[in-house]
Amino acid sequence: MAQPYRHEPLEPPDSIRLLDLLPARKWDAPVECRIRQMPAKKARDKYEALSYVWGALEGDRPITCDGDELLITPNCYDAILHLRHRFRVRTLWIDSICTDQRRTPGSTQERNHQVKQMGLVYRNASKVNVWLWTEYHGFHIEDVHAVEGPIKDDAGHSRT
């Protein structure tokens, strides 16, 4: 049985964690990933962000991160299955995985700092994937094709 995954402290503190989602040829293959750190300002266009409805507050679906087990929510798990490639790694930023969610003084301090950086994280993503739910209030996610357009800053200016 794998150990519970523990996030390494961010070095330097303005860094972010990125998740390298490993490919799987089969849809139902276990989810495996690697987590690495990168200074937030140097990460521009090197990852895709995921914005999704958390749903459950506690995770109960296991994934393997750097050989250890991390429990994630069912909705996050479903989104990952849909985003996972068959033959190549996909680099993502997912707040519930890339930010330490434990309830310790150090993780709370990190989480507060990461929340302040979220605008930058989303602006620097090459793409923002939006995941509502596999089935959400009577319509299926397949009915929502894509949200496209330039990413804008708080003042409404295009990022590009």
C-alpha cells in the first residue's frame, strides 16, 4: 500500500506546483502523475489550468502522485480522466492537487498565499479547461463544447 502523498514546501514561496498527468492507453487505467515546482512567473504557457466544481469537500478517489496515494474528489477525478491523453504527458495546474489542502499551520499559510496568486496562475496558463460535472442539473457535459476567447486581466485587457 502506498504512503499518503505529502506536498513538499514551495521553494521559493512564489512558486507553483504543476501536475504532469501521465498518459494511459486504457480509459480505466489508474491515474498516475508527477508533481513539480516552478516559479510562477517562469511557468507562463507551460501548463493548462483546470477550473471545476469541487462537489464533495473530501477526496475519496485515489490517484498516484510521485508513487504515493492522494485522495481527490469524484468530480476532479472525472475531469482528469477526460483530460488524460493516451500517449503523451499533459501538464496541468489543478488547485485541489497543486495546493497543499492539509489542515496544518504551514499548509494554511501556503494556501492563503496561493489564493492570492490564482489570478496570475490562470492568466499564465496556455489554456483554461472548464469542467462542470459529468452530469450537471439535467444536461450532460457533452452538451458544453468549449469556452474560447482571450483570457482577460482584472481590468478587462486581453492577456496576449
